[in-house]
Amino acid sequence: MEGRYEIRIAGSGGQGVIVATELIGMAAALYEKDLFVVQSQAYGPEARGGKSKAEVVLSKEAIDYPKVIAPRLQVILTQPAADEFAPDTMPGGRIVYDDFFVTSIPGFSEEGGVEHSENVIDAHTYVLPIVRTARDKIGREIVTNMVALGAAGRVLELDKVMSPDSLRKAIVNHFTDKKIADLNIQAFNEGYALFKESVWL
Amino acid sequence: MAEINRVAFMQGNEALAHGAIAAGCRFYGGYPITPSTEVAEIMAYELPKFGGKFIQMEDEIAGMAAVIGASIAGAKTITATSGPGFSLKQENLGLAYEAEIPVVVVDVMRGGPSTGLPTKVAQQDVMQARWGSHGDHGTIAYVPSSVQECYDLAIEAFNMSEKFRQPVLIMSDEVVGHMREKVTLYKPENLIERAKPSVPPDKFVPYLADTKTQVPEMAAFGDGYRWHVTGLTHNDWGFPTNNPKEIEKKMLRLMSKVNECRDEIVKFETFHMEDAEIVVVAYGSVGRSALRAVRDARKVGIKAGFFRPITIWPFPDKELESMIKQGVSILVPEVNCGQMVNEVERAVHGKAKVTLQSLVNGELFKPSEIFARIKEGC
Amino acid sequence: MPSPEVIKWLRFKFFPHIWCPGCGHGVIMHSLLRALVGLKLDQDKTVIASGIGCSSRMPGYIDACTVHTTHGRSLGFATGIKMHNPELTVLDVMGDGDCTAIGGNHFIHACRRNIDITAVVMNNNIYGMTGGQASPTTPPGAWATTAPWGAIDPAFDICKLAEGAGASYVARSTIANPKQVEQYITNGIKNKGFSVIEIITHCHTQFGRKNNRRTPIDNYNFFKESSVPLARAKDMSKEELKGKIVCGEFLTGTDAPEYTEKYGEVIKRAEGE
């Protein structure tokens, strides 16, 4: 990994995007060697609803500026977040959208083709059933963030940033109740598989 | 007892709370306020594990009063707040300066004035830290810029507070308080404790200061020494006075006990100052944006340097001046309308052109914004 | 003359005191000291806190662990002291303005917590030290420099306020009955919880002079004539009680737990983890 590797997970309050990034940070800080990490978040006064974004910066060197400049990876769970955050993706990076809440993919036309305009985003774009997997396959929408984290975990593995096992360790460390940890691991694995079996648009 | 030594991944506010406990803090009194609340929450959970006490008071004023009270009873104490709460703390902070009671006060700065921006970063309180409570006094205030520094400076703040018998401030900010980083928690060595009376109770003159340190010894209520604490200007016996000689002696000592030790209090960090033609002076979270911008400038061949005050009070003025060559340009990015910039101007005595870069939109500077000004020559 | 035991508790070094000749605060201080002596309290383990005002100068004259704080905030300081070292006996002496105006919020919350502190409230219906401004206990119609046409604000009933907020010992007396004052302060200190003793006193200099009670003795006579024991007051109508001072113990302990003891349980739970 060269330089900074920046990740943003965005959605609405209550979707757990902050915890998801916190776990990436914990995995990097506690279970990976020689990886510097800063995690941060921005939020409004609402505990539920409203826009919510959380970010992680990873690097082999000490990190100065703690916020994201141009994320290599974004996981976006709502339409307003997609509209606001997709454009600053690092060229050649990856964006993972939730297919339930993000219905209009930035940079793509209504018919699904690439827009031939300045709106085009130079990134590999994936549209995955993150919320639907949590809700329908696992039966708990509350684990949406762990499905999202699983997808992110696969990307971080492909980009040789960190091992998905570090993330699994962070999950087990974070959820002290074993049953809850198991549920979250299951959701993580579903998300990981979702990305592994996906293709970009 | 809970384990102190460990590596953790946590927020600046959390690290600050753990640092306080490691420094021997055993009392927290306060009132919840964003973005400082995590400090209170961690203290509420952790302190009783160490036999310490946490109390949520009815307001910010009472929170400040309670920590001063507990300190008089012998505890190392801390309270944390933010903008509006810091304003409310000023009244009793003044009492702690006047009565020389050690206590650590944290202000996690957010945008103001008034309720302002509870969840957004600012550095608008650094002058309030210096001049907020009415009347003169020496000020010690730290501005951390990382989670590790929150931990380290919490310990340092307690040491200085105990040493000089006065409030010490930690002026954190929303970004530093809420971001998470890896932090090494450790048991500090050589903690400084307030000087206890060296004479028996019948010989104890509570505000008779040591001539060298200028700091009086302090007995805890309950340990056999009876003394009087007052917010009124008082003589060596701690009793109110209107005697001009006694008033002046007290006032001058309050100032000089800190001022004469400023060299050992002042802390700062530099990067590539040796040949710098453009110097960026920045602190707190802005220091991180600035360091990035300076690194980027060096990459394109600009001789940029970086100076970061870690104590904003006392301000590292001598140190900055000694590193500045005649004619350099100094850029001072602050997330306020210009506060520390005046100190920088004062420090360099006209040797450099000082330019403020102000940002007051609730966001942290992007490195590119500072870089652009460096490239333009400020 | 004070007894030798009481004299032991005085800081003659800090005399003369600032109170006007004939001021009721001296009567209260003497009653308070007799209570401390009677309870055989240790001067090294007794804390007396105060805020700002004439009454708040009292701790300076008492040879104990004393703390003279900011206006209205003394209970915050006292709470911190008591929390950190529950073995200390903590008293807080304050005036009516200190306690119920600027310190009103602190007062009701100290009551609510039922922390083991004894609040002695010296109610002289006025801000005396600063020249006679209206306080929350200035009776409607009375003259004050800031109510030159007569006060219109209703007055607080400090005892009712304390009882409603959760104090576990509440009593009222006047300086015309110093033995009773001593007894109530004694009972208040003995009570394991927050105790409030309101003592009606006078400021003949700033209040009496303008409200037909010019001399100290006018005030003593007024207190004697107006005082009604609680037992008798129970059978009196609202009309009959108008202008009277009901004296007695309104509350002598409740089953509410004491705050520092409750926190002791918190420590046990946390340390057990």
C-alpha cells in the first residue's frame, strides 16, 4: 500500500456507519502490524435519520491530516449521501452502493448507461443488496453496517490493505455478548461474499 | 484495579479521560455538553473502579465548584466542557486562580458565539482561556492535536496544576476530541503531587509561599491542618485584606509563579524550520492540516516550515522568534477570525510578515487550502 | 460570654468581625458553635462553607476547615468536599439571597441528592452587605433600594422549598430563640442527609431602618411577637397565620438514602467488575 488509503462510509443516522468505520480502525490499530489509522465522523443533532458520514484514513506512515481527501473506497447507503459524496472518490477507486436506498447512481443515466458528461465518476461502481441482505437474509436490518463492512473488508483484502480476519477480530472484540458478536460476524461474512461474487457496472 | 498499560483505539476525549486517571485524578464533577461529553461518560464509568468519584452536577457552574471543593479536600480533579459551558466555568475558575486550588479544566472547542455549532470544530476560545475569568492571573493551557497527545497532555496538565497550585486548561477541539487513533496507555512515572505542609499545624501559614517556587504548601481538609479558603484577595494567613502591600504581594506572586517558570512549561513542535522561507504556525487539529500542507510544499521544492505550539499559554514566543529569519513569511491558519495570530505578530517583533488564514465555516482546513496560500507566498 | 469550649473554635486572629453592632449573625454563630461543641465535633474534621454576603463571612471567624466561595455556589464546593471525603462533617452557612436567588438551583439540587450537608440559612430578607437590595425573601410591600416603591415579588418559603426539593431535615427558628437555633442545628447535623435550618434574623441597618424595625431590639420584639410554634400553627387558619413566623421542625428525617453512601455502593459495584 502506497501513501494514504482513505475510506468513507456514508448513510443516515442509525445505520451504524460510525461503528463500521470504528471497527476498521480498531482492526488496523490492534490487529494489523505497522498500520497507522485515524477514524472520524460528522453528524448533525439527530440520533436517527439525517446525514451521517464516517471516515477512515490508513497509512504505513504517521497520518497528518485526519480527514479524507479523496477516498479510494466509499460505501454509500442512501441517495442523499450518494449525491453528495460520490463525486470526490479518488480516480480509479471503488464505490459500493446499496441497491435499495440508492436508486439513481451518480454518473449513470436513467437507462443504466454511463453518462457522457462531466458528471462521470472515474471509479469502479458496485450496486449491492446490502440493506436487503441484512433485512431479508439475516432478518435484522440493524446489521446493515456489518454487511457493508463485509463488502469493504473484501475490498481491503483485494487492495492488500488488511486481512478480513483482523476485521472479524475487531467485531468479536467490540461486541462482548457472544450471540450478538456471532450475528454480526454472520452479517460481515454475507457482505464479504456479496462483494466477492459481484461485478462492477 | 483496572489495568492501565495497554494499546487501544479510541477517541481523543476518551484518551484524555484515561490520561487523567493515569495521572491520579480521582474526582470528576461536571455537566454534559457536546462535544466534550465522552470525557464525562468515561469518567462516570472508570472512576469508581479506582475508588474515585464522579458527580453530574446541576449545571456547569456547580461542576466547576465541585471539582475545586474536592481538590481542597485533597483529590486531583478534572472537569470537561465546551464553548457555552466554558463561559460558565469562568466565575469559579477565577476562584481557583485566586485561592490557588489545583484543578484541570478541559474545553473541547466548538463553533460560537453562543450555542453556535455544537458538533463542529472551532478554535474560538483560546483567548477566553487566557483572559476569560476576570482579573489577572498566569495561564497554562495545552492544545492537543492527536489522541496520544490528549493522553500525554492530560498527565502533563495534572503535573503542572499540582506544581503551580492553579487551574490548568486543556483546549482540545471537536476534531481532536472525536477522532479515533491508536494510543498507548501507560502508567506515568514521576507524577508531581502538590507540596504538603512541611511544618506542624500550629506553625502552618497557609499562603506563605516558598521563596523559590513562590507556591505555598497545601493541606487537604481533614488531614489536621485548619485553614481558610477565600476568593477575596487575602494575606499569607488566607484572610481577606485591603492592605495595599499585601494585595500587591499576592497579585504579583500569582503572576510570577507561572511566568518565571515559563521555560519549563512551554512546549512546541517544529518541522523543517532550519531553512524555512515560509512558516506555517498552527495548533490543535489545524496543525495536522498545516503539517500536511507543509510536506506537500516541500515535495514541490518550496522551503516551507512548520511550528506548532503545544502550550498556547504560555505562548512559545521566544522560541518562535529565535527560529525565524528576517524577512520570512508566516501563515497562521486558525478556525476562528484570528486569535493566536496576534500572539505570533507580537512574538516576531516585525521580523516577518504575518498573515492570518481564517476559516469559520465549521469545517477543518483542507491541506490543499493551506497549500494554496503557501504557494502564493501567503 | 462564650464558654471556653466555644472560644476554642474562634479565630481571634481574624477579628474584629465585619458585622454591625446588634447584628443577628453573631447570635447564629454562637448557637452554631454551641451545637458543634455539644456534638463534640473535631475541628480538623469539620468543614464550613459559605458563599458571598455578610452571613458568608462567618466561616472566616471559625477555627475549622473553612471555605468562603463565590456568590450562591457554596453548595457546589461543599458537595465536592463531602463527596471526596465523606468522613468530614460539612456545614454550609448562607444568606437568603445567596441560597435562594443566585444559588437557588444549587440549593434545590443539594436537597434532591440528600447529600449529608447541613445548610444554615440566615434569612434577613435583604441583601445587607451591598446596601439593602431586595432578595427573594423580601416581603411584598417592604422597602428596599431596588424596590423603592415597595417590593412586588412574592417571597420564597425556604422551608417549603427545601421540603419539596427533597431535603430530609427541615426546621425554622429565629434569633430570638437561640437555644432552639442551637437545638435545630444539632439535629440537622445529626441527620444523615441534607438538612436545612432557616433562621430568621434581621438587618436593622439596611432593612429595619426603612421598614419600621430600626433597632436590634425592635427586631427581637417583632420575632418574639410573630413566632408561632408549629404545633399551634397547625390549628390556625391561613388568615391568622398571615405575617407570622412558623417555627419548628417540619421534617426530621426521611427514608431517603444519603448520597455519598449511595455512591459508596456504586464504587463497590464498579470495583467488583
